Amino acid sequence: MIRRIIHIDEEKCNGCGACAAACHESAIGMVDGKAKLLRDDYCDGLGDCLPACPTGAITFVEREAAAYDEEAVLANQRKKAEENKSAHHMSGGCPGSRMRQMKREAAAAPTENKMESQLQQWPVQIKLVPTQAPYFEGAKLLIAADCTAYAYANFHQDFIRGKVVLVGCPKLDSVDYSEKLEEIIRSNNISSVTVVRMEVPCCGGLEMTAKKALQNSGKFIPWQVVTISVDGKILD
């Protein structure tokens, strides 16, 4: 049948996951850091996800699609509720904001070799940093998700040391960083790019944005992505 249904523009999607959290029918999911319409019959065409999208990547289209199946949606919601209950997770919402608690052994406070900050420039927020600055000349660029410095204990020594730091959150900042990062890379002599993100799906938006900026800059620069788990370990 021909009916109204959502369409997601992958080029505009920054992977924040806000639409997936707003979709009560679970028609939208995160796949490889991008929002995807998983099932036509789960989409009711009402568009609760549209205002949640910070980049305007979601629109309505009229096309051939399976009819909305309310019974299938309700059955899926019951199944997820049971899964979340058995896993002791909060039901619904973004996976990145689910409550978790890490139990750690109490450690004695260090008495020697006090660590010093390795930060070389200010500001650090992507929204605030200028696109051209003396410290970008020959810089090793670190693009980091806000939470990484809190999750990973030795962040200054292992990641910030010797680098120019840009931080942001693709979910909370509600802005597409790609154009600004592209301008920074294109306008300056950047020697390398390191992206540090959290393991949660919404953090994939930062990785995708950095990749897009690198591709659009037209430069070939060594780059890598490091993923941090919520309990502070390097995953890759």
C-alpha cells in the first residue's frame, strides 16, 4: 500500500540516536553509527522522531510500505520490557543513558609523582574553538567525546599529551560538527587525527562526523579511532 512513512537521510544523520530513543514503536535503530528505519510495519507515520532529530535528517515520504501493525509493535514492546527487566536495565530510552554501576576496590591516594595536566590550549569545546589558530600548525588533533576523560583514568597521559584537544557530545550538543572540523583540517597543517569515543551507540555520531570531515577536507592524514568502555577500558 502507498502511505506516509519516515525517510532518514544518511548524509545528514550524525548518529546521535535521539530519534531511536523518541520512536516508541522501535521502528528506528542504530546500525553502524547511523539511524535506520528497521521495519516499515512498526512506523505509524506520526513522526514523533522528527522533532528529536538535531540535524533535520528525518522527513516524511509517500511510498509503497507495509501497513502499520499495532499488534506486532505491542508484542515487540512486551518482549523488550521482559528483556530489560531480566537484565536489570532501565526500560526504554537511549542505551547510552541506561543506569550502570561499577564496583571498584578502594585505592590509596597517590603520595608521589602527582600528575600534571597535559592540556596545551583553550578553549577545547568544538563549538567554541576557532577554525584557525597558531596551535593547529603541525598539530596532532585529538577529537574526544566529553565522557571519555571521565571514564578513562589516564586520559591526559595516554591521549591528551602532545595533542591539540577538541571535545564534544553529538547527542547533547545538537549540532553537526562536520563542517567546522572539515574547515579546521583543511585550513591548517594537521599531522594526524585521533578520535576517542565511548562504546555507547550515540557516541558513534562523533566518529562518523570526524570521518566525514576528513573525507570532505580532501587531505590524506593518518587517523585512528579508539573506543572506551563505560568501565574505563580501551576496547579497540
